[in-house]
Amino acid sequence: MRRSPASPDTSLSPREEALILHYLLKADGTPVSREQISFKELPEGANYQPVFYNRVLKSLIALYIANPAKLNLSAISLGGKKAEQADVSFLFQALPRLPLWLVFWQGDDEFPPEGNIIFDRSISRYLDTEAITEICQNLNRRLTEKTF
């Protein structure tokens, strides 16, 4: 079936399909806890934090600094909902029972701008830390590549 130019591309890459399969195989039905954690608090997250920062957060922070309007438009066009955290934040529902919060702080004279991705504590009942990194890399890629 051909898509019209106005219809969004909703096809999944093989990597995204594998992530969904991984999610379905690991999911145990644990409800969202509403307790937020950082990547460091995931199993093996503290050890993998520098890699996560370089693969995901660094370019998101750069986008936030360089073009906050583009980040805002990209986030909303990808289904992000404005959230009430930090200076700028968005809530994404990556998969059922998998909320991700993208949060940014503007910085000031003492501290540079910063950003992070926050997770619900229950996320490791659905994905392992490597798969969580993949989901975040995918979000990062979609946000930074979005054009208007």
C-alpha cells in the first residue's frame, strides 16, 4: 500500500520490532509505580551511565541548547505531552506501562544547561537496561532528525 505524502511514516525498523518483541517477552504486568528514577538507578545503570550520556543525552542537551523551539515542536509532533518538571519537560508513552520523561534545565551563571531522561521504577519489569538504552536512542534519533 502506498502512503500519501500527508500520512506519517509509521513503519517500524527491524530494531524497533525486536525491542517490542523483547518488551512482550519480558513484560510481567507490573503496574506503573509512579516513582521516578534516573538511568543510574536501573540494574547496571551506574556502570553504563557514561555510555548512556554519550549515546543519548549529549545530543539531546545540544538540541535543547541550540534550538529549544525545534525540540518543543519535535517532542509534541512525536506524541510528547508537556510535563511540569524542570524548566522544560515532556512525557512520552514509549510502550504500554512505559512512561519516559524528557527533562531539561536552562542553567545559569553557575551551572550549564542539563537534561535527562527519567523512568518509572517499574521499567525494568518490561525491559533490560540495554533495551532501555535502545528505546532512548530511538527517541533521541527521532527528535533530532525531525524536520519541519
